[in-house]
Amino acid sequence: MADQNAHIRAAIGRLLAEKTGVAVISMRESIAELLARTGAALAVENLQDMLLEMAEVRGMTVALDV
């Protein structure tokens, strides 16, 4: 599970890096993109939590449009 979390966090980091300069990102679109990239078996709620945490650190806002 720890390896999977590291893989997902790396994917989130890449996704957020691609969106550098964007003030607000879509939760729905970001989660869909992460699921497509990683094929993660994590619950969507866990992905949302990780995305929110990592986006906040980067000063990005996530639109809760789920």
C-alpha cells in the first residue's frame, strides 16, 4: 500500500506541475485524469484528500465540482 501511495502522490505531483500557474483546478477532471494515469484502486475519497493536500501546499485551489 505504501508503494501505491507513493506512486499516486508522484502522479498528483506531475499533474499539479503541469497546471503550474493555474489558480483553480477541477476536482472532477483531476480525479478522472489521475484514475486514467494510475489505474489506482484507492477510493476516490482518498484520491481527493491527497489532491487537496498537495494542491494546498502549492497554493492552488481545487473546485469541488464532484
